[in-house]
Amino acid sequence: MKQKWSTIGIATVLLLVIAGCGDKPTAAPANGVEQDTSNVVSGAGESTPAPSDDPGNEVASTPQPTADNNNTETQATAKPVADEKQKRSQSIDAYYTDSQIMDLIPAKTSISFSDDVEKYTETFKALRSNENTDLVSLWGKIELKSLKFVDGQIVMDIHKPDEAQLGAGGESLAISSLAKTYFQFEEVKSIEVLVDGEKVESLMGHVDLMHPMTRDNS
């Protein structure tokens, strides 16, 4: 009978041991912190989503603006600060001669200018050339080096090459054509003609050249 109770006691102990092994608790995570594999902790302490394997969840990066090497659209070409003076046009009489160099013949021509110096320079250019082939310029071969206009006086410096030489009649007509052409302008009171910067007694050696020429002595 005692042996029977011993066998029952041993069986009971074995059952208790087996039951205790089945209820063994699962080990807790280290330091008591539960790991979440869905987030990655950043260096700043903020959790950032873990990269996804799904291409559809990727956010496209926004392209950064780049500098435009061609600034032609944003930077307009600089314009001159000062506007060009507006030119005026005027019809004048320029005096020429005939093919026989016998008389003075006026012809209408137009000049454009923005100031007095340009006005009288363009007038001299008109004396040197003409559109009428029947007329001859008496100043066509003479060069104008410089021109000034001060206090009603025109001071012109000219160069006369050898081929511009005329006889006595032609020289007299040349001086008259210059005087008649410039004295049509009321503001012109006198004309000083220099040859290569110097006052000369005669333009071509036949007729006295007045210094200065005025309406009374020409």
C-alpha cells in the first residue's frame, strides 16, 4: 500500500514539472525598450520612415532652379544715356557755275543738321557737289579741314590741292559763290578763310582774299 502511494507521489511531481516548463515566460527586450522595425531613429532623435520597397511610394525630387547663362531676356541692352540731338532739315541756295565758268547759278538743295557747326559744314559739302550735271562746282576739289562758328563769324580752314587751281575768272567766281551761299543765313556776319591754318593774300594767286569776308567787301 505504501509503495502504491509512493508511485502516485512521483507521478504527481513529474506532472507539476512538465506543467511548469510549458508556462515559461518569453524574455523581454533589452533595457525594456520595444523595437519597431518600421521606423529608423535619426541622429536628431526624430524617427523617419524606413525606405519602402514599393517604387510607387517614392517621392520625386523637385529640380532646383539653375542660373541662366544667357541673360539676354532679363538684361536689356543698355541704351545711350543721352539721346541724339534731333536733326532739322533746311532748303538752301548753293551757288555753282556753268560749264564755261562764266556765271554764278544758284541751285536748291537740302541740308540736315543738329547745330550751327554741322549746318555750315553741310553747306560746304553742298558747295562741293551738286545733283545737276549741267552745273559745275567751284569748290569740288577743295577740302574742308575744320569749321567753327563764333559770335556770328564762320572760321573755316581749307586745303587746296594743285588740281583745285582756277584762273582769275574762276577764282573770282569761287569767292563770290562762297560769300553768296553763306550770307543767305542772317546770323552769319563774316567769313574767315584760312588755308592750312594760315591767312593768305590770295586763294589762287589772282584775286585778293579779304580777312574776314563780309557782306560789304565781297
